[in-house]
Amino acid sequence: MDLGIAGRTAIVCASSRGLGKACAHSLAQAGVNVIINGRDEATLAATADDIAADTDVEITPVAADVSTAEGQRALLAAAPEPDILVNNNGGPPRKDYKELTRDAMVDGVVMNMVTPIELIQAVIDPMVERKFGRIVNITSASVKRPLTGLDLSSGARAGLTAFLSGVARQVAASNVTMNHILPGAFDTDRLRSGLEATASMLGKPLDEFSAERMAEIPTGRFGYPDEFGKACAFLCSVHAGYITGQNLLIDGGAFHGSF
Ligand SMILES: NC(=O)c1ccc[n+]([C@@H]2O[C@H](COP(=O)([O-])OP(=O)(O)OC[C@H]3O[C@@H](n4cnc5c(N)ncnc54)[C@H](OP(=O)(O)O)[C@@H]3O)[C@@H](O)[C@H]2O)c1
């Protein structure tokens, strides 16, 4: 399917590895020029090479912390008026909610709620004027299904979802859409480091523990980042103009519910 977005420009935040990288790669395969981002310059440069290997678009690496005003300025300097914005970031570390300090809570909310809103504020007006804009926010399945120790992450992302629910309706008539993708367990560095930490805490071999986790998922496996990236690219396509304000849960059926 031709996604109809070749020649467009996308800022994909936190995209040197994992789900963000998969989104940037799928958009590039659809002919979109991509601004990619991460804090580690060497990893970011390697990702630019990976994407360049099978695409023919402009890839602009911006090494910066997206949670900071300076990092956001650098991203927007690379593409002041993007057609597509994919919001992504790291998440706050796993912690018992009773141990969270005020500073830690503010940091978590800045990372997963304030930062994407600030970027949307910066890019939305030209999207509305041009009558084309696609915004996708990578949140988490934990918005729907709580995970102990990730309460701050879940809360900040749910806050973002609610905040943008009204905003999405304000810009929908201008062909600007705003959707969220909620990953379940996807095979990325983040998932693997979490599995390693929990397996070692439980004193189990990593393979055995990973197999147990996969068995809890109806598909019997973890998600491939490329599957996530392709879904993101579709939501950014010309064909997705009637999909807005939605939460797309991609979790292999792990969340048990009819809706
Ligand atoms: N994978 C899953 O199963 C899963 C499930 C639920 C939710 N999520 C959420 O989905 C998002 C992506 O997860 P992932 O699994 O793809 O993580 P990942 O494999 O750890 O990759 C994270 C990416 O974000 C970049 N990054 C992190 N903090 C950044 C910052 N402050 N500024 C700029 N770039 C930053 C990293 O590069 P640098 O470190 O070099 O900056 C890296 O490119 C996270 O918010 C995660 O909590 C993931």
C-alpha cells in the first residue's frame, strides 16, 4: 500500500533504538524524511546508517535530551514545521510509589506528559494551516493495565492521553490527527534489561523466565519492533485521516477485555 506521505518530514523523538527507531525506519521506507534522536551520538549515527541502508530519504540525526528545552530547540531547528511528529521518550525507573519524591514525580511527568505537549504546541499551527498533520504518541499498555512499580509512568502517560483527547478534536477538521500507540511487551533493549533484572532477582535462568513471560501472551511471543513501526507509519498515512483521539493497544492480546 502506498501510504501517500513520500516527501513529508517527520520528527521522531527518542528513535536511536527500539520502538522509536522502528517508527523512524518505517516512515523512511514510506519516503518520509526523518529527524532521528537519542542522547548517545554513536548509537544515533549507527541508526542513521541502518535506515540509510534501505531507504532513499534525508535522515537528520539530532543528539539531544528531548525532555529539555535545549533538546527540543535542536529538534525543531532541524525541522521547524514537520508534517509528522512521533513523541517518544524513556520512562521513569521502576519504583515503589511510596518512595517517589516530589522531584522524581515532577521529572516523570515532564518526561512522559509535559515534553510531548510542548512539542505539539510548537508544531501544531503550521499543520493546521497546511491541512495535514499526524501526531503519534508512544505511551504504554500500562495506561490500561497497571504495572506495579510503574505507577508514575502509567499516570503521566494517562494524563497525556486525557489532555490530548480534547486537543485532538479541536484540530481534527484541519486533517490533523493525534493518536496514541500503547505497546505491550516488545523485544527491545528496554524489555530485555527488565527481563534480565527480574530473572536475576528471582534466581531464574533468563531463557526460562522469558519463556514464562511469553507464555502469558496469547500470541506466545514478544512483539517485533518492526510491527510497531509499521502500525505507526499507517497512522501517519493519508489513509488514516479519519482516525483520531484513539488508543491503539498492541500487546499480542495480553490485555483481556472485549473493548
Ligand atoms: N518495549 C516495550 O515492551 C515497552 C512496553 C511499554 C512501554 N514502552 C515504552 O515505549 C518507549 C520506548 O521503549 P523502547 O522499548 O523502545 O526503549 P529502548 O529500547 O530503551 O529505546 C529507548 C530510546 O529512547 C532514547 N531516549 C531515552 N531517553 C531519551 C531522552 N531523554 N532524549 C532523547 N532520547 C532518549 C534512547 O536513546 P539514548 O538512551 O541514547 O538517549 C533510545 O533510542 C518507552 O517510553 C517505554 O517506556 C515500551
